[in-house]
Amino acid sequence: MKDLLKQISNIKDFDEMSIVINALNKRQKQLRTLVTKSVKKSLNIGDSVLVRGTHGKKMPATLVEIRRTRAVIRIDGDLFNCRLSQLEAA
């Protein structure tokens, strides 16, 4: 990781920086897709889940609907939209 940070600090022009940024964005999208797929496989509608909220606090919720990249959850009778990556099985 330190070598990578050194290489990034040695970038001298915007063209090289753009190439690095595009590669990082592409990899980030791939990782996000993997997480989304694994969550979709492991959860079903009606399951009890834990939602990672602000400051890492985990709140219990019930899964109401699974969409492409987000889910609808119920916490204390109220419905909320959240990213699939914020959910984990309870």
C-alpha cells in the first residue's frame, strides 16, 4: 500500500492522474457490484436485518423490498430506503 501511495504522489500531469482515477472508479464499481450481489443472495423479503447507520451504529430493521441497488426497510413502523451495502443479516 505504501508503494502505491508513493507512485500516486509521483504523478506529474493531469493525463496520468485521470488514468489512475478512472481505474480506481472502475474497481470501486466492481467491488460495489460484488457486495450488492452477495447481499441480494443472502437476504429475503421479511428477514430481520441490521442496518449500519451513522457513526457505525447498527439498528434492527425488517426488509420490505429489494431493488437493484437499494432496499426498503421498516424501522419502528417507518419505511426507509438504504443501500444494500449497509445491510447485514441479523
